Amino acid sequence: MEIPTSNIINRYIATQGPLPHTCAHFWQMVWDNRLTLIIMLTTLTERGRTKCQQYWPHPPDVMEYGNFRVTCSCEDCTIAYVFREMVLTNKQTGEELPVAHLQYVAWPDHGVPDESSDFLDFVTCVRQKREDNRAILVHCSAGIGRTGVLITMETAMCLMERNQPVYPLDIVRQMRDQRPMMVQTSIQYKFVCEAILRVYKGGLVQPLS
């Protein structure tokens, strides 16, 4: 995503959560794009409905998906999110790709988190894990609602660092030009605007010198 007049370019791959028959394709996409950070914004089930297929093993297990082997070496949990370290191995060549996996678990589908501080902590963690100029993969269930909120929030924080004005509606329009329906509901839009305001008032992001 490029924000005009700001020189900010954040690269994302926004996608829906993997289905039982698309897990191998999902990992192929990770490999082809050399993605080292996956952001997951849903639990596997919500209100008794499957929202996303589990596409990784629990440590220290190993699972295979098509041409790839996935190993999970650690899994650290907080109240709001889970951090995992994985290794993706190409079975044909033996090459390996380290992958960090951050899963936010306190966000209901079509709704918003109960408290924005946990969400802001999560976005801060995402920013710390992000590698310069490398795309990150972001998904929820459909890949438009919560995914759009996170991208809007991170983009806003990048603008704040550069002493640039933040116009959430313009950010959403930029996203929707590339993927329709990003930030799916008015409740989600209100939430991200209030979170941005909280960052401003709390001085949670300091301008880069």
C-alpha cells in the first residue's frame, strides 16, 4: 500500500483464511513470496462455526502440505494473542524459510475487540517483527474486515512517525481500490478511528528524528 505525499509504502498480502483444500496453496504462496511474517486475526472457530482451517502444527510436531513441511518450534501465549516460530521447508530442495506467526485471538467476527489497548499492543508487536521492504501476509476469515482494520492502524502509526496527517477514510479508500470491502462494517471503522485517536492522545507513537 502506498500513501500519496507521504513516501510510505507498506507491502501486504491480504487473503482469506485457508480452507481444508487450500492449505498447500497457502504455504506455496508464502514460499513464492518469501514471506517471513504471517498475521492471523481470527480463531479457528467462532460461535460454533469454522472460520479458518488450522494450517500449522503444534510444537514440536511437524505437518506436511503439498511440497512443504511445516515445523513449529515454539508457541507463546498472552491473553490477547499467540506468537509462534515456524520453519517452512521445501521438500524438493531442502531449503528452509523461517516464519513468524502472530495470531490475535480476542476479535469477534464482524465485531471489534472489547479493549483497544490489547489490539494496539498487538499492532506494535507486528511492527517490531516486520522486516523492511518485505511484504507481510495478513488474514482473518474472509480477509477484508479485521484485515483491513489492522492495515489501517499500522499505516496510521507509520504516518504519525513521519509527522504526516492521518486521514483514516483515505487509507480505507486506498485499500478498497486494491481489495474491495476492506474494513467491512461501520463498527470496525469507528473502532480503528478511536484507536488512532488514542495513540495520538497517549503519545504512543513518537516521531522519528
